[in-house]
Amino acid sequence: MGSSMKDIQNNIIESFQSFFGKEELLAKVIECFPYPIEIYAPDGTSVLVNKAMLAKSYD
């Protein structure tokens, strides 16, 4: 039978978890992601914003 939504979500999560420990590669993926993404430090400081987020900010 087809994959459930939960299975699909788990596959996506596992794909991103494979980048853990590979910060430079993860940063490149986030930078090229077509949706706005902003990464925050635990103190709430923005530490990474991708191109899509910048484009959205200046619309």
C-alpha cells in the first residue's frame, strides 16, 4: 500500500538528519532551498537566513 503521511514526514526528517555534523553542507542546502528559512541560536539571535527569506523580506 502507499506511504502514509507520517512515513513521508519521517523520510524527510531522516534526510535532513543525515546532514547533522556536516554544517557546511547543511548550510548550502538551506541556502538553495526554495522556501524562506531562518535559523536561530538558542538565545533568539538569527544566525542564518537563506536567499528566499531575503527576497521575501524585501518584497
